[in-house]
Amino acid sequence: MSPPPRPLPDGIRFDTLRAQAKDLKSAFAAGDADAATRIEPYFSDLSASAVRLHHAQLVVAREYGVSSWRKLKGLIDARDAYGEALKTVAGIRDRMPRPSRALLDEMKAAQRKLHGERKRYQAASPEPVTRTTGPTRHCSFCNKSQYEVQKLIIGGNSRAHICDECVAICNEVLDDELRGG
């Protein structure tokens, strides 16, 4: 019976796996007991002189829970390609331009208008809008106060807060990631 598979170490290179297979073959040919213990569950009828590199490669692949050497290589290649794609996406995101001056001016104008509308609303309200007692809380991401946003969600430890606007931005980022964009 074969032993349970080992997890594939993060970042392991295919050349390292190839070296492991060559070392296993050499150790088995030299009569190493540990190498024999590793090979025996898969090839119990092979003598030391009959073990070829492809036998050792299959043992290494199976020890990592993969059915063949070719599939192990495909797994490593796919993992490396995925890592490179993530690096590319991160690099593109890092190169994205900052908001333009015109956009920042437009945002400031909209915030001034919002502030003015809030004051107008408070003045027109039959009962004045009062603040709750206690300290004013701020979003941990954008630093807006609880009075500048519709909703401020307080974290479990009461130290971290996030506003509805930052939640919306986070949702957009997650949607883009899930769509592969």
C-alpha cells in the first residue's frame, strides 16, 4: 500500500523534482534502505539494476499525489504560469494612472455640494439631526466620519470600521478579480 501523498512545497521548481527522481534512482541502485522503502509500494518486483529514471519519476509524482510524471510537470507549469499572470496583473495595476486633476476637482465640488445639501436638510428638518453621544468614528480606509457616509460598519474588535462607499469599491475590485480582469 502506498503512503499518503505529501503536499507539493510552495515554489518548488521542476528541476528540483527532476533532481529528486535522479537521486532516488541512484540511492536505490546503491542499496539505500530509505529509497527501497519509497519505491517498494509502487514497484515491489524491481531489482536495483532494473530501476530506470522513469520509475523514480513516477514514484516522486505519486508521493506528491499526482498520477504521472507528465501530470506533475503540467501541474508545476500551470502553477508557474498562474504566478506569472498574477505578477502581470499586479504590475498593470501598479502602473494605472492616478486620478486626473479634473477628476479630483470634480470630486471636491461634489463633496462641497453634498455638505451644503446636508446642512440644508438639517435646517429643514422638523427635529434637528443630532449626533449620538460618544466619540466620532471614522472609516479605517477613507477616514470619512460616521456623519459623512450613509453607513459605517464597526468591526468585531470595535477598532476597525468600513463605510458603505469603501465596501462598494471593495465589491468592484472583487468582481473584477473574479471576472479575470
